[in-house]
Amino acid sequence: MATDPFPQRLPTLDRLGVTDLSSVSPSEAATGWLSVFSAAITQNDVEAVVDLFLEDGFWKDVIALTWDLRTFEGKKDIKKLLDARLAATGLHEIHLSEEPFREPVLQKVFPDLAWVRFCFVFTTKHGKGTGVVYLVPLPDSKWKAYSLLTCLDVLTDFPEKVGPLRNNKADHGTWETNRRQEVEFSNHDPTVLVIGAGHCGLEIAARLKYTGVPTLIVDKKPRVGDNWRDRYEALCLHDTIWYDQTPYLNFPSTWPVYTPARKVADWLEGYANFLELDVWTASMIKKSSWDHATKTWTVEVNREGKGTRILTVKHLVFATGLVVPSNVPDIARKASFKGSAIHASQFTSAANYIGKKALVVGSGTSGHDIAQDFWNHGIDVTMYQRATTFVVTAQSLAEQQNVSYRDDFPLELADIYGASLPYAVIRRLSQRTVPVVALTADKNILDGLAKVGFKTNLGPYGTGILPLFLDRGGGYYIDTGTSQHIINGDIKIKNGSAIKSFTEDGLIFADGTELHADIIVFATGSGDKLDSMREICGDEVASKVGAVWGMDEEGQLQGVWRHSGHDGLWFGMGNLQVSRFHSIHLAMQIKAIEEGILN
């Protein structure tokens, strides 16, 4: 185990005092434990429920008991959760799931770590959900829960209008007229205004629409998907198609495993049309104000530059993305540079710089993609690496994702399993798996990078990519081929010394070396993710909102997909998988508020 500040320990067999698992029956272990758990829940016997957990066990909740995203660690905190919410929630009808992929299974995670994982279904006063339990063995043949997830799937009285609940009436000639009126909100204002028509904004709006909440999306760009379409042409998703599916509408079986950004853009435009989402493009919010008495927002929208519409809405959802206003280092003597210096968000294609010499500042995903684009166009390019970078090959990451993200595995269940273990546990598991991948499957690439001076790491305290994504939103590269070009010398590397200043011809570094360039691209990340909200809502509202991205002390995203700190103000951001999974949870929270279920 790496030296780190994390107190959690995995429930290894040695720690539990167990040596033999040969006689384990996963079904018997799950059935016996769940029977006692269900009886204790039915009797509101909190002590009996808590006794079913390890001393340092976890209960993770996704809006089922808490209407929030929470993780409770240790018996003491689990007891606090149940004392506060068990009776109020009305948890009941707890039944073991025995369908394929949900049935009890003994998972031998490592030679010294094993557990029985199983699913159960449950009902609350207001909905139905899925539970996932990880049981570990004790020497006396008893089983204790190491971790339990409760995840609300549906509001009983307000289910999504999909499948058998879809519209079943024939339409003879009124569809187009009705759609125009819906998009215009001719007769009423929307309940929810979503800002941003990227994948998060569209998926949130889709979830809300089919949960019965009138929702309008506004975006300043001319077309849906332009937030992907307008980024650099070489951009391509580094996650697989199975990981990146969209709610209600899956990619066809002909779709490539890794999707180019412009193909994503066209898909999102079609997604908005096929799901009949109400979108105003080329529209800007000029100002907004919050009425504490009525708990509503008054929003002034300039639509396509043709006029202003004043809307009164109950909820604002900011889905303006992880890639927010650019973060460019303040470097001395910039005015002296005779070439062009831009942020990665302004870069489109290396084809615009044929015959030039390029310098890319930054070694994360964008830095690699842009350096690759320069090389593909025959341009002399150097990458300046400011800090060490976590590198994992796309093949290795795909192998990890394909355990559950694949054609023959239910997507909704894959998402639930992906969220079922607490962040603290994932961190500990990663400290074991990440070094193994680095020393086996990715060894040749990482060794090759080291030989040419490109500096890599294993993530914070050896935990890999997930903390970098969830805490920083960067600092890593999923290698789709650029690393080999670095190894080959096609893309040159500079690191080990800070930038001192611009020169007329490029950059000079603290060690006295100078790099000449005609074009310098700063792939240096993004700025404050609250900036777009602050611009629209003002400083007073912003002062009531805490950090949005990054993990809280429980290992949950701080202000995304949950209450932000200000009534009627929400944030949705993340990759396609995060958005697909949590968009329904945000929609159910808003629906519950609108129906008087949640205060």
C-alpha cells in the first residue's frame, strides 16, 4: 500500500481471519443475510441493521433515503443515517434479485480479497430502487456487509413515460403544429431552464421531459452539438461506445468504438430532434434574478438576436460543461512574441499552420491530441510537459470497462455497479490494479516514454485516473496512439524547467533553454466552473454556492447532480457515462420538489 493519508483498509481474508472459501454458497450467504436485514428494516430495528455491517463498513445512497448523494462510513454514521431516515423513508418490500448478472456471485477480487456481491430491489414511500451489497466472510461462517448501495430508480407515481407508458395515441396532422407550440412555449413558461445544449444539458432535459417536467434548453451557439463541433478537429472520445451510450437512444450497432467529436455533435443534434427536446439555439441569457418569496427565477433571454423573452421558471440547471473559460498561465513579455499564442479551446486544426513550427504547452488529453494533429500535418512540434502525467492505454482502459460495459450486459445495471462501491474503496482497489497494469499491459509504452524523458505517474498515491478526473478534471492521457509518436521522436518533449517568459520567437525557460515556435497552443485546462453561473446569476447567488466539481469528504461530487446550496439552482456536468447515470437522479429530485414530495 502506498504511503497516503487514507485511513480505510480493505477487508482482506487475513484481516478477517478467514482461510478457506471452498464451501461458500453465494446464494445461501445472500439469502441468509438479506432475510435478517429485511426483518430488521421492517421492524425499524436500527441496532439490528447496523449489526449486519463490518465495523468500518459503508452505506452509499443515491437519493433513495437521503434525496442526496451520500456515503456513510462506519457503524456510527450508518446508525445516524438510519435513525434520521429509515422510518421517514418507509423502506420495505426488500427482495433478492436472481436474474442474470444480478444474482449472488462470489467475486475473488485478489488472492487475499473476496466478497459475495448481490442485488436486491426495494420500495420506499415514493419510489422503487436497486440495492447492491458486498458481503465478506467471518471465521464463524457468518457474513457481514462491507458495503451497501441504495439507489432510487423510479418515482412510483411519476415514472418516466417510456416503453409501455409512452404516448399511444395516433396523430393525424397536428404533430408539427403542436411541436412548434411546444418549442416556443407559446402558452406558458417552462418549469426548468437548462443552460447548455451539450450532452449533459440534453440528457437532463430528456429525463425531465419524460418525467413530466416542462423544460427548455437555451444555448448561445447556432446549432445543437456545436460545443463539440467547434472544438479541435482531431478530438475523438477515448472511452468506448458501450461506456458512452445516451439515455433512451442507443448508438446503432454500426457505430465505431471510439467516436470522433464531430460525429458526437451530429448525434446530439439528432438526439434533440428524435426525443423532441425544446431547444432555443443562438440564444443568450442577458440577466436573471431570484425571488425568495415565490422561489422563482425571472430570466431575460435574447433569442437569436431578434428580441427578448422574459421567462419565469422554478429551476435553473447549468450544463455548461467541464471545459469552461480557458485557464492560460500569466507569462511575462507576451506582447513581445511575434507568433500566435492561443488556448486549446481556440484551436481548430493544424491545417491552418502548415510550414510553421509548433509548441504545445500541456501534456494532458488535449495537449496530446493537438500535438498529434500537428505531427499528422507534417509540422515540427514540441510538447512542453509542466508536470508528470498519468498515462494508460485505451486498450487497457477498455478491458477494465468491458467487464460490464459491453453488448451483452444491461447498461442500467452496469451504471449501478459502477457507482456501487464508495470512492474510498475504489481508491484502495486502484492502488492494487494500477501498478499491475503499468508493469504488464502498459509496460512497453511507459518504459518507452521514460526513455525519451516523458515523465509519468500512477495517479495521486497510486490511485490512477479516477481521482484525477473527479478531483481535477485533467492530468491524464488515455493513449490512443500519440505516446508512440513521442517515443519515436516524432513529437519532441521539453520538461524539467519552468517557463520564464515569452521571447520574440517563442519561450525561454528558467534553465536558459529557448524553444522557437510560430504557434504556441496552451493546453492548460479550464478556469472556474462557476464563472458561467456567476455571469448570469450574479455574485450574491454565487456566494451561496460551494465548489461544484471535485470530491467532498464523503467521496461524492461536491455540487453536481445534487442540491448546490441555493434553491432552484442545479449543476450537471461530467462525461457521457456520468451524465447518463445521474441525469435521472437530478430529474427525480426536481420532480419530487414540484410534486411536494421533497422540500
